[in-house]
Amino acid sequence: MKKLRYSLPRKSLITIYKAFLRPLIDYGDIIYDQPQNVSFCEKLESVQYKVALAITGAIQGTARKKIYEELGFESLKSRRWYKRLSCMFNIMNDKAPNYLKNLIPKVNQSTRLRNNRIPTFHCRTECFKNSFFPSTMNDWFKLDPTIRDSESIAIFKKRLLSFIRPIQSNVDNIFDPIGLKFLTRLRLGFSHLNDHRFRHNLHKSLMSLQFRG
């Protein structure tokens, strides 16, 4: 990605990442998205962060939130939340195999009166409590009913993404890799300016090494 940065515009680099690299990270993510896998998920997040650095030319240590906002990237954690709920939408609307919906507890009359038709999983262990169905069902019923009752999966996904995906910064189709790199560093508040060096407590000689990238 670093080499391609000088040959392709930013829009193309983002497309390459989303089409060829991110699907590898996404594979099976709704299964391993559990608290006990936090360190593994952080390693994956660092991969996307490094891709973001390569695309923008930003300096290592730039705030992850800022660089994601620059590129319009949602965090992988938010993305897993979005994908789990999208899967649940298909299950609840009979757009997935029946054996998946059959795993959801039936709502009996007494339960229906007590908690407004919310299926309850009896979780004896933390491991099961954090597994796909109990945790995702909990998140599902936290959604606004207007989102849960979306007319289609496309509309449902669009509404969820509006919460987690920042609006990509406009670079006006500029294809000047060197100039855009320095412009991005200025916008992210981590550049060669003395003020930025002072705020990040970086010595001038150390910064000169960082800026060679």
C-alpha cells in the first residue's frame, strides 16, 4: 500500500483495501468477536491502522480516531457490531436457514407480559453469555424499533452505518501524493510544525526520522 500511494489516487487505494484486504480481516469476525479475544481483535485493528497510515502518509502515533475520520473508516470493532446485527436481521426476518432461528428461545405467555416479547437466554457461563446469540440478541433489542423494522437488509445496513461510519474528508480528487501527505498531516494535527512537535513531546531529531516516511 505504501508503494501504491505514489501511483494511485487515494480513492483507488481505499477501494483496493476494501475489496481485497479487509474481507480477509472480516472473515469469521462475528464468531470471534468476544471479550476473551480482545488482544487478538486489537492486533487486527492495528492492521487497519497501518493501512490507514500507508494510504494517507500520516505519522505513526497519529490518533486512530482522527485518521479513520480522514478516510471514512469505521473501526473494526464497530464493523463487527454492524455485521452481527445484520446477520440477526436476516435471521429474524426468515432470510437465513431455519435452524438458526430455531436456536432462539420461544417466548411464552408469561415472558411476553413481563418483558415485551424479548426472548431470554439462560446463560450459566460467561463464555455462553458472550457468544453470538445471547450477546447479539441483547444488542438487537437495544436498537430503535424503527431500525429493527427496516423494510430490507440494505436499508437496515444503511441506518446502522450512519452511526459508525464517519464522513470521509474531501480531497477534491487531488493527485499529488507528496502534497496530499503533508496536507493530511496538518489536518490530523501531527506534522513537522513546531507546535505539533511540542504537543506530542517529540524531539526535533526524532521527528526528522519520522518524517522521512
